[in-house]
Amino acid sequence: MKSMKTVVLNFTDCKYLGEMHQIIGKAFDLVDWYGQNWSAFHDLLRGECDADEIIIIGLNTLPKELEGHVTKMKNILQYEQEKRTEHGEKLNVSFIDTTDSDMEQFKF
């Protein structure tokens, strides 16, 4: 039985679009290859992504200026989920909002 691979994208307190793409590149271990745009993200999910699950944290903390980009990202993820389903594969995507109390567990 194949073990599940999970990728976590933690966007908590991210301020800029470039930061979002840096987080994506690091999470998928593609810092040098990843093109840091939504087309590259789509290509990544179609080709290089072997994750069964993507957990996205902290979208609720992003500035309003990034709302359009969040919508693009969600649309790409939904499209990829649908395509994988058509091919008998599965991609679980979860969204977790963060609050200050949620982040207490990460403080040292």
C-alpha cells in the first residue's frame, strides 16, 4: 500500500505574492525549478506533484490585495482535483484558517 504524501502550504502572515510563490516552491522542494507564477503552479500540479494531500493554512491572514490570487490558486487546485478524479486518482485539498490562539502551538 502506497503511503500518502502531504504538502503543507503555510501562508500565515504572508504579505506579498512573491512570498506565496516562495512558500509553494519550498513546500514542493522545487525552489530552483519553480517559476513563481500561477501558470507554473498549474504545471507543477499537473506534472511534478506526487502529493495526495495539500493542506493550505492561513489564507485568512493574507492582505485583501491578494484575494484575486487566492481565487486563482483555489481554481487551479479545484481543476487539478477534477482532472485527477477523471483519471481515477485523488488529491485532497484542505484549508485551515488561523487565529492567534491557533499559532500558540508554534511559539517557542
